[in-house]
Amino acid sequence: MKNSKEYGVKFVAHVKKLKKSSYPPEMDDPVEVLVYSQLVWESTSSKADEAWAHLSSAVLDWHELRVSTPAEIAEMCRDTSELALERGKRLKMMLNHLYQRHHEVTMAPEFEHRKRDLRESIESLDGMTPFVAARWLLLCGDVGAVPIDDQLCWMLSNAECVDESATLTEVAAWVCRQVRSDLAFDVHATLQAWVNGQSDAVAKKRLKAAQTAARGAKRSRAKAIADRGEAQQIAKEKKAEAARRAAAKKAAAEQAAIEAEQRAAERQAAAAMRKATSKKKSPAKKKVPAKKKPAKKKVTKKKAPAKKKVTKKKVSTKKKVTKKKVAKKSASKKKTRSTSRKR
């Protein structure tokens, strides 16, 4: 539970403020304790004592109570509260489960278990509530548990001793951790006396709170329905508007397609008229088939003849001219000149 330490201090202080105590009546049979615990569940000690007195005088044994209907059990107890039928139904379911488990309406075999197994055995009975199981374990099983029912849980929450959002199971387990096992019996008697003194006022407050919560839930539900209807209407209008836009867009596209087809038809008609008038003015020329051009022959380039390599002639070395030969040549030249003069 949230803020456990803070609420623990408040719970202990609140229990110390309570001065009165209501101790349970002494009973020898564990089945009697079980039945009485079911009668005091969501009730008071005085109403449980009165119902127990009527039931004891009307029932011969537990088998008769086991085979009775919830309405008959409520009538035997002279219980006229809102939980009368539920109380009778749960009591019948518990007795039937004991009979199926032990072939007899008895709780003597339950004490053969250890404390942990005993707790599991009691809490697993059909129709069992946390309050009845904790009260039976406290009085018969020597287990330090503090019985908590819905009205006591509401009172603790209203006194700001526990968290408002905590469930009954969470509060019952938390209270057992706050109380020592040797003080659990006295704490139970103190809380039971508190419930006995505040039960009627608490019942009226719980009824008023339940009615207020029901009205609030009804208003919120009506508001949710109205909001959903408004949202649906808006969505419907948006859908219709989208459908109208889509239809208008489709119609515009169809009209544009029709106009385009008309313009194309008009252009084709105008082209046909121009063609017809041109045919009347000038006779149609016969088409002369074009002459086929001879295919060009591929000209292959002739390869140029390879040039012959010219070898240079070796220049003969000049012979050395001697002085004698030069003299002979000069004499011959003089003779030729003289002959030419004579002539």
C-alpha cells in the first residue's frame, strides 16, 4: 500500500483513541464460530447475536442448514438486510464444502495441519471471505489475524488510516502486519466495538456515497454517450462533405473530358474541311516513285609502293697530284692558246 509508514502511524494512533471493546461470545464448536463469523460479516455484534439466537432455535443440526436454500437460511435468521441472501448463500457453500471434504460437517480434521496449511485450508473454502477466514483463524487457529470487512475498510479510509485506492485484500494484509500477533485479539475487539457504534451512520454515509458515485457515473456515462454521438455526427458530416467534394470533382473531370472530346472533334472537322478545299483547287500530283540510287562502291585505297632505299656512292678518294703533272698540264694549255692566235 502507498505511504505504508505514514498510514501505520495514523492507524496505531487511531486504535489507541478507541476506548470501547466488544469481545466475541465463547463457543466450543469450530463450526459454530464459522457460522457466527458469517453472521457478523458486514453487520454488528448485536444483529449477529439476534440472528444466531433465531438460527439455533430453528435448526436441529448442520446438515439441515447445509441442505437449506439461501432464502430459507435468511428466513431462519430473520435477516432482512440487503446482504441476507448473499450471507445465506456463502454459509451454504462453506458447509457443503466441509461435507465434501470430510463426509461430515465438521472442522476437527482441519487442526491436524500446521498453521500455514491451516490458513490455506480455511481460505480455500467455497464462499469464504477475508473477514470470516481471519476471524476463525484468530479465535480457533491461534493465528494473529485482524478481521476486516468492507464497512470497516471504509471507516478506516474515511478516518485517513489507510489509502483510499487500496483494495479490501490489501488493507486486510496491511493491518495484520501493523498489529502484533499477541495483540490481534484485543485490536479486533476494539475495532468491532467501533463498528458496532458507527454501523448505522456508516451505512447511511456509504449509501449516500454510493448514490453520489452512481449519479456521477450516470452523468459521466451520459456525457460520454453525448460526446460519442456528437463525434459521430461530426464524422458523418465530414464524410458527407468529402463525398460531395469527390462527386463535384468527378463531375468536373467528366465535363472537362467531354469538352476536350468536342474540341478534338471540331479540330478534326476543320482539318477535313481544309483538306477538301485544297483538293478542289489543285489537282493532286501523282506520286513519282523515287529512283533508287546505285549503291556506292567501296573504294579501296591502293597501297603506295615502298620507296627504294638509295645507297650513297662512296666518293673515291682524290689522287695526289704531283708537281710534274701540273707542269705538263700548264704547257699543254699554252700550246693551245698559241695555235688559236695563229689562226
